[in-house]
Amino acid sequence: MEIHRRNAVAAIGTFFGIALLKLIADGTSTPFLIAPFGATFVLIFALPDSPLVKNKNIVGGYLIAGFFGLAVLNIWGVNAWTLGLSVALSMFAMQSTHTMHPPAGAVPLLVMLSKPDWIFLLTPLMAGVAVILVFSRGYHVLLKRA
């Protein structure tokens, strides 16, 4: 029965985390939610002890991936080669800085295909990451008290 409880707790945390990002976005007219955040919540709540969900991995992974996506987009534009290059550079940099966070690997593709401005690094990327980290920390603290 313990595994069912753990799975339910993970699912509930993911549910409320995604809902919170959407509610903040709706209330502020500022984007706070991107698809890769769903995968981040899955890792945070289903595999909370994974080294891939350390704060430095989440922050560093998203920041690196966003930067390389935007840099490649602005230097060379979008084509098959630059799509591959943006993800490859992001992965290399995450590995080199020990900030690997697999969901962030989708960010360069998101950037290249949606073509946002550099403000994308602040919102939705870092603003959303900040909410994710605060929410998940609070959720885990509450669980330990319960």
C-alpha cells in the first residue's frame, strides 16, 4: 500500500504545481508555464532523490538550455542543423557544468520553434523555475510534517 500512497502524493504534487503555474499566469498575464515544466514536476515528485532534480540542476539546466536556444536562433536561425545544434550545445554545457536536467533539453526546440525574445529567459523560464522550486520545497516540507 505504501507505493500507492507515494504515487498518489507525487501525482497530487504535480497536479497542484502545474495548476499553480497556470493560475499565476492567468492572474498576471505573464507566461509562467511551458511544456518541459511538466516533465520537471514528474521528476521532482516521482524521483525526489534523483541528482537530476537538485536545485542547481533545474536552474542551471533551464538557464543553459534557454541561452543556447536563443543564441543559436539569433545567430543562425531555424533549420534542421540549428535545431540539432541548439540541443547538442545545451546538453554539452549541462554535462560540463554538472547541471544536467533532462526536461530542459526540450527548451532549445521550444525556443527555436516559437522564436521568443531574450525576455524568455526571465519569463516564463526563470520565473517558472522559481515557482517550481518554492512550491516543491514547500510541498515536501508539508509532507514531512504530516
